[in-house]
Amino acid sequence: MPPATPKPEILAAFEDAKGFMPVDEGLALYAAAVEAGALGLPLLEVGTYCGRSTILFADAAREAGTVAVTVDHHRGSEEQQPGWDYHDPEVVDPEVGLMDTLPTFRRTLHRAGLEDHVIAIVGRSPQAAKVWGGEVGLVFIDGGHTDEHASNDYEGWAPHVAEGGLLLIHDVFPEPVDEFTGQAPYRVYLRALASGAFTEVSATGSLRVLRRTGAGV
């Protein structure tokens, strides 16, 4: 069967939302989310930003009768701070002078009509992972791009992926692009494969999809 594709209005909402994921990677992400949704478990992403990818997870979760969970402190990752190429001054809170993507994220979900299908955890990924008690059908790692943050996301959340579930890693580049793009996610990707717990399913652009086929994360 061909991979699942989002409805035109969902794809339009994805393209209109703030964010950096290209359409081809978004389509691969949606197909993976629909597949994982068949397990009947939550679909979890690390790194919400303004909700561009959350739209796809939320729609897949709605179709499967489950829920999308998205984890972010909403203060921006390293490459989104002032002075870096990925900084967007529109998401700076003028009162405190810090990034705050939470209001934009909420507007994104509202416009897409998907608020009822998402649980947003506002906080640090390692802290959230420590108190998460169950399995998930999918984990999408797209948070901080330093080795510390990418490793913490993998160590915290990969063990929660159910047997047969999917682990998605974004911004995987075998060769360096810049200080914050690709190398830490690439090393996490290699680590997941070396663990013996995950087998690669597909690669689309910088998105890698792996399936949990064993223990030992």
C-alpha cells in the first residue's frame, strides 16, 4: 500500500506554520505517525517549536484514536537564540526578553483545529522523560542539537518506544553543515543502530525512521 498522506487542509496548515521541516520530510513523518498510530499508543515528539510538525502528529493521532504528546520548554534551542541564523525575533517575549514559542504554538494548533488531540508538556525533556510512565508508539527527536541535549533526548525517551514502534530522528547529516546542524543527531542515529534495538526503515532528507526490533537501548 502507498504511504498515508495528510488531507489537503492539514498539509496546508503544516506549510503555513512557522518551522523548518520541508514538505518531503513532513510527508515521511506523517506516514510514520499513521503507521505507529495503529499501535494505539501516544505519539511523542521532543522539540515543539511553533507546532509545524505537531500538526501532522495530531492529525495522525486523531485518525488513530490516540493522542500526540509534544515536549518543549519553549525558550528556543541553541541555534534559535539572538545572533544565530535560525533566530526569529517575532517569537521573543518583549516583557522578559526571552524566546517564547508557546503562544505561537497554541495559535498554530487552534488554526488547524487540532487542540483536542495534543497534550503539550512545557518543560525540559529529561525531566519529562523521568516521570513518563508508559510506552509510546513513536518518539520523534527534534530538540536541542548539541551532543548533550540530543543524547539526553535519546536516553530519556528511546526506552519508552514499544516493540514494533518507531524512533524518528531529525536533522541527521553525515557531514557537518554548521555548528548546530546535523552532527549530534547523526551521532544519536548511529548510536541507536549500534544498540541493536532499532533497525532503519527509511531516510528522507535529514529524517531517519527506525523501528524498535529488540531490547538494549
